[in-house]
Amino acid sequence: MKQNNTDKIQRRRKRRIRNQRIIRLFVRLFAWVSVIILYYFCFSLLFDTPSEHRMRQSTDKLRSEYESLQARYDSLELILDNITERDKGVFRTLFETDPYNLDIEQSEERLALYEKNVTKNKRQLRADLASRIEELGKEADKLEQSWSRLQELGEEMGDKSNNIPSIQPVLNKQLTLLTAGYGTILNPFYRTLKSHQGVDYTIAEGSSIFATADGTVKEISDKSSTLGKTIVIDHGNGYKTSYSHLLSTLVRKGQKVQRGDIIALSGNSGLSLAPHLHYEVRYNDLRIDPIHYFFMELSPDEYQRIIRISQSGMQSFD
């Protein structure tokens, strides 16, 4: 009996010793893992790996380039603002008016429409839409009737329509060359208001000038006049067009021309502030606004834009 008790005690002691060894082993293992992790973090904080070093160098380089570009952008923005203000100052000095903004009117209209509609519920919006569609339908019917009438008139006129001025006398696809319209504007020499009975295009000297309709060259005046060297074309249906401040003429008096023919080169002759073309349309010897005679080459939007340009209150160059 005593022997059995002794054996049990010894087994328990061995098991306890073995457990203690295992615990010490885990403690040592945990301590080593902790040391390794601590070492790794300390090493990472104090030193970079080759990959991290390359990435840090690349980041520093990109940051330096960004700061340089940002400084350059700020400098260019400052220069651009100064140039813009200087340009506005020159514009005000020369034309005695603020530069016009072609889109501000439509922007304000869109904003007002948005503010008006944003407070409406779906039922009101549907009712407004139905009403607007009905109005557009009525306008479309009127336009269709008007178009049919215009077609009838065009067929009645036949080839005579070629004798109606209907294009611009210069290449102006972007509509940026028209600088003065028909009406009362500022005289650049006497700084007084005057009646400007045509339109002005600021174009480089030597640019091509086109006949705006079929006709016969009626006059070629001398450059000693205030309008400088001028061509007048008689289109034979009450219409005449004139092209002034020319550098040289490429047609002769009595010559037949067709719409689109190059008849002259632009210049700065006569009483002129800068190289430009002064273009007039006359009907039964009365000067009328040429802006309504560019319909062949302009879309509705372009037509509206060029009308706004012509009404912007700028001064002429002659």
C-alpha cells in the first residue's frame, strides 16, 4: 500500500515537472517572439528596407516636383490675371466700355429657370411641361407654314436668289472677327458718337475678301477717300454691297462676279484705326444692317450669337 502511494507521488511530481518545463518553454518562446517583434518595429522606425528607401526617394521627388509645379502654376495664374486686367484696361481705354460677355445673359436665364422649377412638385412640373409642349407645337406649325411660304418664294425667285447677299465677306467661322455692328457707336478718331452704317471685321492685312452675292462690279474708288480703296458691287435687284479699306482689288469695273469669288485683299487704307474690312449692304440706295444677310452660312445658334456681338456696343475702326 505504501509502495503504491509512493509511486503515485512520484508520477505526480514527474507530471508537475514536465508541465513546468512546458510552461517555461512557452514563456521563453513568447519572450523570443516579443523580442523579435520589438526589434522589427524598432528597426523599421530607425532604418528603411531597400524597397522602402526607393519608395521614400520617389515620394520625396514627386513632392518636390509637385511643389515646383504648384509654385509655377501660382506664378502663371498671377501673370494671367495681370494680363487679363491689362487687356480689360486697354479695352476700356480704346472702346470706353466694359468687355462684353456673350454667355452671361443665357446663364442668368438658365439660373432663373432652375430656381423657378426647383420648388415645384411633380404635378406642377408635368403641367408646365405639357403647356410648353403645346406652345412648341403651335410654334412648330407656324414655322412649317413659314418654311413652306419661303420655299414657294425661293422657287419663284429661281436663280435670282443668287443675287441676294447671304454670306459673310470674310472667313469668320468662329464668329470672333466681327468687332462693330450697324448703329450708333463711338468714332475712334473724334471720340464722338456717329452712325455706323455697316459692320467691321478686324482681319489681318492681305486676307481674302469675298463677294457675298452674284453681281457686277459697279465702282472701284481711290484709296485717298476716308473709306480708302473700296469696291461696290451691284447685284441687279436693288441690292448693292460695298467693301472698304482694302489693300488691293482683284477685279475691274464692269466685271461679273459670283458669290464666293475673291474680289480683294483686306488692308488699312483711308481713315482707319487698324487693318479691317468695313462692309455695307444697300437696298434701293438705303444702307441696311448687314447682320441679317449672313443666313446662308449660319446656324440658328450662330445667328443669335452674331446678333448679340453686333449689338454689344463696340466702336468702329473707321
